Amino acid sequence: MHFWKAHAYGNDFLYATFADVVSDDLPELARQMCGRTTGVGADGLILFEERRSGARMRLYNADGSIAEVSGNGVRGLAALLARQQGIAPGNTLLIDTDAGPKRLELLSRDERHRPVFRAAMGAPEHLTRQEIEVDGDALSLVTLWMGNPQAVWLVDVLDTREMLRIGAALQRHPAFPDAVNLELAHVVSPTEVEILIYERGVGPTHSSGTGSCAAAVAAAAYGGAERRVEVVAPGGRQRVDWRDDGVFLTGWAEVICEGTWLA
């Protein structure tokens, strides 16, 4: 089975067309291919079908579960399509996901010739702040729907151990029956937010597109940040604009290799 690999800020995905799939057990295929030491290695497997305006896709997390959408995964697919079709800056692609269509505009190419996209990620839904008990601690979490379930913990200091502890606990918490993506977010200034990410179905990740959007929304709603911020994850810096017509995510993605899956 032919595949490609792409990443955005270290959040990496494998891509294959629906027509090329060699297995009837897609969750198991995702687990095998995404294995870091026994497979190709990735945070998820994205199957897609090209369309005139872009593509249709479905995302399987590294553990085989289905995710509604990934901001970085969508952008990686857009980078692949732009590479194959020779798409120039100023053009747009429409990617149909399980969370609805996402429109991406190719803005430019950076100094390493990586395509830079602005993705319309939709409006945040069910935005609220609530007290949730986790492992005996009462945490004030900002919860929202950003195409997928998100919980943002606004903190003064980012702590990797706390991210791992709370992130793992929330995956089996009764408040989140379908599990949840967790971001620890520190508002550095009104225009900058630092985050750590524990992603549902994956674990800790270098970056997350929807997580960056969720953290920016939470920081603006409850943390004193502006509605246009730079979100800095371990993998790098993306811009998030929370406008009246939705949340827009801007950053690069790059295709790094392609190959043949033999297993």
C-alpha cells in the first residue's frame, strides 16, 4: 500500500488513499502503521479521496480510534495535495472531515519552501468553565468543542508531569465519556500563549491544530488574552485568530517522505 508522511510542527501523520487500503480492519492498520518502533511511526493515519475542490478524509488516531478532525492533519493533507497538483498561493482547498468541511487557503511558502495555510476551523461550541475533580484535585477547566472535544487548563507554569498525569486521567473520566484533548495553557502576554498537549488517542504530542485553537479561545475568554494570538507548542509557533465568523489557524506543513507499506 502506498503512503505518504507529513507533519506540521512535529504533529505527524501518514496518508493513504481509500482505494489503496489493503486491510478490512482499519483501526488495526492504523495501530500497526503508527507504531513508533514497529511501524512507520505517526500520531495518526489519514485515509483520503481526492475531489475536484480538494478531498474527503477520515482520521484514525495512533491507538486506532477515530478522530473527528485534526487541524494539523488537515493541513498536512492540503500540503500533499498542493505538492501533487502544483497549487499556487492564493488558491483554496476544501477538505471534508467528520467534523464538517474545512477550507484552507494557501497563503505563501516560507523560507524552506513549506506551504503556509490559513485554515477555517469553524466556531467554538459549548464554551464554558467548570470545576472538575481529577485524581482528588479540583481543577478549573475550560471545556469546548473545536470540531472535537477539548479541555484547557489555564495555569501559571507549564508542567510536563502534570500534563501527563491529568491528561491520562481525563481519558477515563466520567465527565468526558468520549475522552478529551487536554491543553495546559499559560498566557505569556495578551498576544502569546504557551501550551502543552495530551491528545486523545495519542498521548503527548509536539503540536495540535485544534488544541492550539482551543487554547487560544480559552485564553481569550478567561485568561486575558486577545482574540489574535501566537500559540507556542513544543513543536513551534502557530497563529490563531478568533473572529466573528469562526477560528482561523495559520501555519505550515510539509510532506517528508513516501513509501510502500509491506506488512
